[in-house]
Amino acid sequence: MSGNVRNFLDTNILIYAYSDDPRESVARSLVEAGGAISVQCLNEFVNVARGRLQLSWAFVEERISSIRELIPTICAIDAETHDEARRLAERYAIHIYDATIVASALQSGCEVLMTEDMQDGLLIDGRLRIENPFRTHRA
């Protein structure tokens, strides 16, 4: 991680970092820079890798090991995270699973949540900014 900004990476960043997707290089650089993720991100990665991408368990295990080595800050999901996620889902009209990612990012003290799945530029509770790292221009 560089500077004082701590990035929280959403699952889509992990998926793109280990795929043939055109966004792979940007995603890979984010993963290699470190930051934080949650157990939910790891679970979603496995789900997509095994399901949609139809990757072998051996390949998935290699990728999970790589992710965990590069991003050792992995946030647990507990009842407090769930309570915060429900509050965020209602306040910001976001899906509960996205809200759980946001809650984890807030709990970990991150300042930026890297994702393409939420509103780029949205400031959550005045302390967490949503950023789409694949957006090529800013409004």
C-alpha cells in the first residue's frame, strides 16, 4: 500500500486479476499493491471461479494462496458487520451483499473501496469513497 490510503478490494478486482479479462492488468496491480479484503470476497471469488469460470479446485487453491499472500489483511464477517451492513443497505439503497463489503471496508479503516459494482465517487459515512478503478475518465 502506498501513502496513508488503505484500499479495500471488492471481489470483482480479485476475479479480474486472475482472468483473461481486459481489466486484468489494472486489477492485478491493485492486488499486488495490497490493501484489505473480507472473507466474503474470498468466498465470492471461489464461487465465481468454480461456477462461471469453471476453474479446477487446484487452480482456485493456487489463486487463493496468491491472494492471501499479497493481501494478508482479511476481515472477518460477524454479527456487528451484519448489523452495520443492514444500516448501510437501508441508508444508501445498496444490496445487502454490497453493504457487507462496505461495512467490512469501514471496519478495517480503509479510505477507498475499489469496485465497479457500486456508484463511483459515492462517499459512505464521510470516510469511505467508492472508486471504480476501470473508469477511464472522471466527470
